[in-house]
Amino acid sequence: MNLIENPTDVISCFEATDTNLFDNWDVHPLSGNFGRALHSAINDERGDYKLCYFVICDGTETLVMVPATCDGSEVTTFGTPLALGLRRHLSKKRQRKALSATFDHLRTIAKNHGAKTIRILGNNNGFSLGNIDNACIEWGARPKTHIHGIIDLTLESKSIRTNLRSSFRSLINWGERNIRTIYINAENPDRSRFEEYPSLHAKVSGRTVYDNQYWEVLWNEVTSGRGELSIGYLEDGTVATGTVVIDANKTAYYTSGAYDRELFDKPLGHFAVYNSILRASARSMKIYDLGEIFPKGSATEKQVKIGFFKKGFTSTFFLRTVWEINLC
């Protein structure tokens, strides 16, 4: 086994490797190519994380790709759990040696930067333990679970609607009648329409949260056929809603939403999210991930309320496992 950690060589390796051969590399937008690009763009602005990417090879064959970063406290990928790219169909012996080399170097990175914790993403399907999970158990990691609300897009639209919270149906009907929606995607790469979303996001947030690099990543994704931005307008032309959904593999991820607070006497978000679910189904996605649902007492009041809103669209959930290796 040999280690590659020169940044230029590692990035070249990431780009040249057939990622279809690697579990967890781009199975979900949050932990895949989109998530890495988005958080890298944020880090370019803020500079909180040092890049520690590396690759484990056996001769010329890449076995494990590791997009590690460190902020002096944790080894993660820009603050999100590390999604290790493990080559499929390795023999048990080669896999064990490759993962042993991976975990050893992660510990070295942590030691060199004074970090006390390594966080690694487990199997993303919420149903069974995979090779990464089993390796984390062997190396003494502790699991933490995160609840995600999901929608099975293989269901017919009638069944998806049946699973809605009963109070949502009239609110969605109102949106269907009163909100005109424009879609920015590969078929309609309208930059002027797209730019209305960062403006709405800043208005709703009360400040400019992200710089141009962040929005450029979103623009590139939606105009490359990997999701779309929906902009909703009221009858008078007022921009009222914005919803970004990004696709990877067969999962559509509710990435970002902004709904004008000054118009909250109207049910703006319900139709926007529901419509994005149906459109993800039309793009042949299999799962719509609403994102994390925070139980009461586990997060801020705002995050809990957002989670309650998300639960109105589904009664199906899965547990996303994050493994923590504590080094202190």
C-alpha cells in the first residue's frame, strides 16, 4: 500500500478515477461531489479548514479516496462527516489493509493538527451496515444517528399526496392557484432568473450569507442537469419563494429554501416543497431527502420547527450514521 497526499496529485487522482467503482463517493448530494464543491467554496471564503486530502493506492490502483480536512479540532470534510471512497469488490485482505492505512493516516492528520475527533460517514441507506461501518466499529468509533425525512419517489403521486399532513393539502392547493413557478435548470439556464434567488435568500436571512463562489457552485449544478432551482412569483410579480434541489445517483436532496417572511400570512413553502418533490420524481429520482429532522431539545428552536415542517411531507424516515473516533 502506498499513500499519496500531494494536493495536486490527489486532486488529479480524484478526477481521473472511475468513481462508479467507489462506494459512498457520490451516492448522495450532501456527501458527494456537490457537497464537497459547495463546502470547498465556503472554505475558500472563510478559510476555517486546512486541506488534508489523500489517497491509498496499491501500485497504480486507487483503493481509498479520502477528502479529509481539519480545523484544529476535528478531522472531517469541511465540517461534514468524511465520506470515504472505498473501491468495490476488494478481497477482505486488501480491504482491511487499505482501511488500516486510511485510519492510521487519519490519526496522523489529527495528531499533526491537534484535533481530538475524527468523524466518518457510515452507510447512507439507513438500513444496513456497510464496509465502512464495520471498519469504524473495529477501530473503536462511536456511532451517532441523525434522522432524515425521506419520500419514496417510486410511489405514484397519489400515494405521495396521501402521506402529506392533512393540514398541508389545502395550503398546497392555495399555492397551486396563486404561485407561478419558473424553473432554472439545464433546459432553462436563465442567469437573470437565477440571480433572484441569492437576493431573496439575503432578504430572508437579513444579510448576505454566502459569497459568489457558493452561488456559482449551485448555478453549475442546476444548469448541468443535476437538479434545479424553482422560483415562485405572486400574481403581482413579487418573488416569494425559492427552492433548490440537487440530484446525485438516484437521490434528490432538498438543499436550500427561502420563503419571504414578509408574506408569511400566505402559505408559501408548502406548495414550493411539494412541487419540488413531484418534479424530482419526474426526473426519475428514487428518493427525495428532506434533510435532517431535529428532535426537540437537540437543536435550536428554529431547527426543530423546520424539522416539524418537513415531517408534514412524509411519514418515512431513515437513520444516517456518523462515526466518531475520539483521540483524547
